[in-house]
Amino acid sequence: MDFINLLLADMPSGFWQNLIGYVVDFVTNYGLAIIIFSIVLKIILSPLDFMQRKTTRDNTEKQAKLKPQLDKLNAKYKDKKEILNQKTMELYKKENYNIIGSCFGMLINLVLTLVIFITLFGAMRNISEFKLANQYTQLETTYQTAYDADFDINSDILLATQAGQTAVLSEYENVKEGFLWINNIWMPDTSASVIPSYSSYLKLSNTPTESAPTEDRYNEVMGVLQSENNGWNGLYILIILAGAVTYISQKVMQGKKKVGETKDPATPQMNTGLMLYLLPILMIVFTISYSAAFALYIVINSLMTMFIAMISNKILDNKEAKKQLDTKPNYSR
């Protein structure tokens, strides 16, 4: 994860933080806000996905028409690779088929998806760090205020400590942010503690050493919450969904291979078999390592990707069926 931290060191992710913040202002819940944000973002980007999918189909159709001529060239110049490439390029030029153009839409879509993913990851990491640090600051202030007030009255450290702990328990109900089965959305949806330990707090909140509370002070303030919330933060549901939905969405996006469909050897091909398994594994690693808020985004994003791909494929299938019907000879005359 050091490489990711280095990559995100100067990443301008404040734009996403502001957008998510605007949604939170309306729904007052980060989990719900992330769901709404993810859905709207995917809908906005759906035309680009549709155009890329349409371009890919159009190019596949062109390749099918060129296949007989390509087969002849491959047979004629199979031992002369340079000549074969030259003749292939001449054929593409003659038939107005642009290899670079056929890959351009896919490349743009891939780069845009990667940029959005990385910047959103940075934004949600920043939000998580801020929320954890801010929660502790609020609880520490609450603890100290109640402690001082009780000590001024009773002059008893034990009673003042109990007053501070009671105030922290009450204030935590106002500052905690859970969602469905997840107790703390800023912690992973795993068996991790609901309230982070001191070492976890320093790591997850990215608090500078010079401004961090001492371990004794942290435990003094947060100890009562740790004892009252000593179960699992989540149930690994988002972790499982992130891997499963990412895998299924890729299968849907690939679509069904038509009978007789072949790949153009001159066109670069992605190793979809490798990505089919590698991407779900990466999503599982991300969701285990980082907050449930980010895991929620991954799951909703994958679900929307699958949903939009299904709709796009259906529209293109209907257009293709209509086109074939329109071009089919009419023997009824």
C-alpha cells in the first residue's frame, strides 16, 4: 500500500470530497450519500460507456467483413511478416478501417475509469482520516469539559473520570456514523474493532506525531467506548460482494461471443481472462484494508456497471436484430 500512498500524495481529490459533502448535507448519512453519489456518477458516465460498446461492436462487424481477405493475405504471406503487415494496413486503409480509432474509445474509457477510481479512493481516504480525527477531538473535548465540571464540584478524580466517560458515551451517539450492519463506516467491514485501538487510530486518521494524543490520553477518553463496543465492526458482507459483483459485472460487460466471431490479429487485445480474476482480488484487498465507506462505493459502482452494461447490450442487440431484419430479402412477393 506504500505505492498507493505515494501515488495519492498530491492527488487533487477535493472535488469529490465536496460533491459527497453536498449529498451528505441533504441525506445526513454518509452510507446513503455514497450510494446516491455512486449511482448518479455512473449514470452521468453511461453515454461514454455506451458509445465505447457500440464502437467495439461496429469494429467487430467490420473485422468480420474483412476476415476473408485477411485470411487470403495470411495464407499468401504467412512466412513474410513485414509484407503481411504492410498488405494488412493497405487493406484497412482501402476499407476505411482505422485500428487506432477502434482502440481510442476503449483507451479513453479505461483511463477515465482509472483516474476516477484513484481520485475517489483518495477523496474517501481523506474523508475517513478527517472524520476519525474529528470524532476523537470532539469526544476528547466532551470528556475534558465533563471531567473539569465534576471535579470543580466534588474534587474527586474517580468521580470526575466517571462523569467524563458518561459524557463520552452520550456524545458518541451523536457523532458515530454507521450504516445497516456496519457499526462504524470509517472502519473496514470486517472483524476489526468498532473503536480503533491507539495504533490503528494513528494509522487510519493519519494524525501527525506532534499533534497526536498520547496513548494513555487516547485510552482514557476512548476506553469506555472500546469496552462498550467490543464486537466486530462488520460482517465481511461488503468484502464478499465487492469480489463477487466485480467478477459478475466483468462477465456481463464482456457479453456473449457470437458463433464464428474472431479477433483481428492486428488489433491489440486485452488479457480479459487475467483481469476477470485479478480485478475482483484487488477489490477484495482494497475493501479489507480500507473503510467500509469505500467498500460501499466499490459494490455500488460494480452493480451500476453491470446494470448499465446489460441495458447497453440489450439496446445494441435490438438495433442489430432490426438491422438484420431490414436487410433480409423479402420472398413474399
